[in-house]
Amino acid sequence: MVFPTMQFAIFFPIVLALSWALMSRQWAWKPFILAASYVFYSAANPMFCVLLGAMTLGNQGAAKLIHRTEDEKVRRRLVAAAVALDLGTLGVFKYYGFFATDINSLLDSAGLGMPIPLAAIALPVGISFIVFQAISYTVDVHRRIIEPAKVVDFGLYLSFFPHLVAGPIVRAREFIPQLSKPRNPRMVAVGPAVFLIVMGLVKKVAVADYLAREIVDPVFGVPQQFSAPDVILAAYAYAVQIFCDFSGYTDIAIGLALLMGFEFPQNFDRPYRARSFQEFWRRWHMTLSRYLRDFVYIPLGGSRGGKFKTARNLMITMLLGGLWHGAAWGFVLWGFIHGAVQVIENQFRERTKLSPPEWLKWFLVFNIVVLAWIPFRAPELSQAWDFLSRLGDWGPATMWSTPVVVVIVLAIGLQLLPLRPMDALRVRFESINPVALATALTVSIIVVTATISSQGVAPFIYFAF
């Protein structure tokens, strides 16, 4: 079920009204929201709910066992088994076909006729986010940061529909404590929630889908038919598309959660204003960045152990971050680029006292980020090479249009503005009365709906991850 659709427009007001009515009665509210979340997930495929339920019961059982066990060696083995089971589930559904195909190709090239059997396995929507959140729960129980929750509370954490299919990656320690007492509908932050939902709708439908339709999909689909000006514009357009698509989703998700009385962590903070790659990752998909830091980079040793080990840990973390996005070498290359530039950046910072101008640092970081998006958008490396090869053909600019250029410039330029004017606009919007807020939301939905193409709203990009 996609947020900006008629199906969700019917689903959410009913769920929200009943949620507010039941908020003071936890014994009724929790099962209701749990059931509503499973209904939401079943819209993709009812069988996915079976997997979600199995992961809930499996990780809850592991957390209870870990908590009751006193022997630390046994506890480590239990959490390792739980994490391995979660990652194994992810591997089967997301990576089996990818690696089986590559291994079969390698065996064929070596003249060994022992192919690994291939199977068509449906990829559950949001499986990567579900697995990461399940792991965060069992690991935090092992670290004694939290105690095992009630099964209904953990089930709610894993299935809560605003963040179920594309994040943000909410830690168990952030969400489950919010279930300890009833929500108060009178304390709901309606203004901030509506502001985020409106901004998310505009980003997704009026910007991301528009750019995908007008230039990104045509040029990335058949780059051989376009010359350098068009592929350059398409690369910048995709940088804007993926930012607006994903940040738009998380804006809507955070806004929906706020309307239901829950706070989610921020996931984006104007990433295209970054002047270093470390800063970019502090601003882009922030919940994934901190997850990779806490569950991969630091356990590997982080920056301890010297320059070589720090560089190794960075590369492993970013390669795994790339592979997390999908079973394709384009994602791995994207992760490699981001890891390599961070290693180079660290070396440059340590070996020289030179400090380039701020505008030059921004220019380099932004354009390398845009370059890295090319294999990300075209996971087949041959497609990425076809795209890049067109940069040598300075033919006519057939895809350039004033609306497309204006949208790209505005989407990037607004991130470079000082924060204060944008915050002032947000505060003013949030302070208006509820009737005006409802009117603003209705008008925004009407205006945004008018921009939807005849094909309907495209799925969010991160639904595939």
C-alpha cells in the first residue's frame, strides 16, 4: 500500500480515528494497531505477513532466552544465532538468486557443469528494514540496554505501518518505551505532523515522480539515444529524485507517526549541502548511517588500531551498506565509491594542513555524490558504462526544459540556504489553527493529485530495498 494513493487515503483516516478513540485503553489500542499494520502489509502480499509474524515470534523467543541466561558465552552464542537467522532470512529472499547466478556463471566459465538450482523467490517489501530492526532488538537485549518487551509491544515495533516498508530505521530502545503509557490524543503534534506530510507529498509526487517521468527514466532506460547534455542533466535529476522520493517517504512516515502520538528519529538533514563525505553521511539516511556505525563499523574496531584498520573498517562498512540496498554489483560499486572517498578524505586531512575553500569542498563532494548515483540507478554495470560513455558525445540537448531545470535547481538550492528562514516558515505553518491546517492539507492533496500521471503514483524507490 503506497502512501499517496486512494487506497491509503481511505485506510489511514479510519485507522487514525479509531486509534484516537482507543488511545486511553491500551488493552484495545495495541491489538487494533497491530492488526491494522498487518492489514497494511498484506496489501503487498498476504504471505508476507506470515514471514513478519515468524520473525516477530522468533526474535521475541531469542530475546527472552538471552535475557534469562546468565552465562555470557552462552548469551553471545544465542545472540549470534538470532542475528545469523535474521541475516539468513534476508540472504535467502534478497541475495540467493544474485549469488547463485554469479556462481553458476563462474562454474560455466571453468567448465564445471554443477549449477546451483535457481528459484523464483518473491522479495518481501521492506525486508531489509524489518531485519535491521529485529537485529537491533535482540542485540540491545543482549547488551542489557533494554529488557525483552511484551510480545504485542515487540510485534507493534516490528510491524508499525508508518515505518514498516521503508523506514526510518527506528531502534527498539526508541520505540518500545513509547508504548509504556497510553497516548493522549490532545497532546498530538498536529501542526508539525501536517507540515511533514504536506512536504513529503510535494517531494514525492510533484518533484520525484515528475523528474522520473520527464527525464530520469527515459535517459537511464536507453542512454545510447542521448548525448552528453542530456545524460548530465539526467544524473543531476536522479540525485534530486532519489532525495525527494526517499526523504518524502520518511517525512510522511514521521508525520503519520506523530499523528498517532509517536516520535521517530530524523532521517535527512539537507545532505546536498555537505562539504565532506563524513558530513554527507551524517545528513543522508541518518538512521542507516548510525546503524552501520553502531552495528558494523564500531564492532569491527572503528578508528582504533591505526590508519590501515580504520580504512579497512570504513571500506567494509560502506561495501556492506551498498550491498544492503540490493543484490546488484551497481550497489556494491556505489558503496565502494563512498568508502574510497572517505578513506582518501581522511588521508588528505591527516597529511596536509591545506584547507580548500568551502565552495570547492562542496562542489567536489556534491559532484562525486552525483557520479556515484549513476551505478546506483543502473545496477547493471553495463548500463552504467553505457550512460557514462555518452559523456563524450556533445550533441544536442533534447531533454532540457525550463520546468525540469527549475525543479532541479530549486531542490538543490533550497538545501544550501540558511536554516533559519526554513525553520521560521515551518513554525509559522505549524502555529495556524486546526481548521486551517486541515484546509492546507486538503488543498495540498488536491494540487499534488493534479500532477499525478495517468499511470498513477510510482512506488517509492526504497520499497525495493
